[in-house]
Amino acid sequence: MKVPQGPYYYPNPKNKKERMYVRENDGSIEFRLWHQDHPQIWDKHGWLDMDIVKRAAGMYEKKGQNPLELYDQDIARALLKQK
């Protein structure tokens, strides 16, 4: 899907309040999370490439949850290809 901010997908298809925007920057895919109930996420976090995402996920300590599941490079590539 696409809006003025760019193409996006729902990282959790059951939760339409959360979107993952994608773009290509110098050959790398970048992600930016938006959440309807938490607009500060968009304001405080810029565009992230997978290297940054992986390093940040390594610091994530909540058991049973993997933040990397939100960032899907295959979906991102497909969205960017449609552009």
C-alpha cells in the first residue's frame, strides 16, 4: 500500500494501527515504524537499515518476542518493485 509517506505494509496483519514504511536509499532498504496510538515512535525514530535493526534487536531483552519479525525485507522489496 502507498500513501504520501511512501509504501508500507502491516508488520502484524491483525493490527491495522501499526505500519512499516519502506524506502530504498543508496541501494539499501530502510524501514520506519508508525503506530496510530504512539505517534512519538515516528517522531523519535528515523529510517533504519537492517544493520541498525539487527544491532538494536540484539539489545532487546524481552523473552518470547523477536523485534526482527517486524522488518520483512522480502515484502519491502516487493513493495519497492511496484513503485
